[in-house]
Amino acid sequence: MSAYLMVSLHSDRFELPTGLSTKQQVPPVIETFSQHRYWQTGKGWKHLLNNLRLVIQPLILFNQIQPWLEVFPISRLSL
């Protein structure tokens, strides 16, 4: 249930706008995200869940490795 709520709240942010006029452009962040190898362009709920996982995965992985960076400091990685 919480995964459904998370996807529902963020679903409009990850969908590429359709019917763009010449003045409107796709936001650069969405264009960058969509270049990921595993990005899914479908409209289903499952596609949105997988895309949201791709976006939050670096933050989760960094938080898991952060305690080790206190033991073995790598300044460039911490930045």
C-alpha cells in the first residue's frame, strides 16, 4: 500500500508530456533520467515504480556506504 501511494504521488513527475507545443520543452531532468539504460517509457503503474526505484537507488546506496566512508575516507566519493 505504501509503494502504491509513493508511486501515485510521483507519477506525474516521471511521465513525459504528450502533445507538446513548439514553446514547451521536456524538462532537462526528465530527459536525463530517460537516458538511463533501464528507464521504462510505458504508462503503467509498474513502469513508474521501476523508474522511481532508479531515481532513489543512488541515495539509498550512498546511505548504506556512508558509515564505511567514516572508517575509510574517500573525499571525492563523499562530495
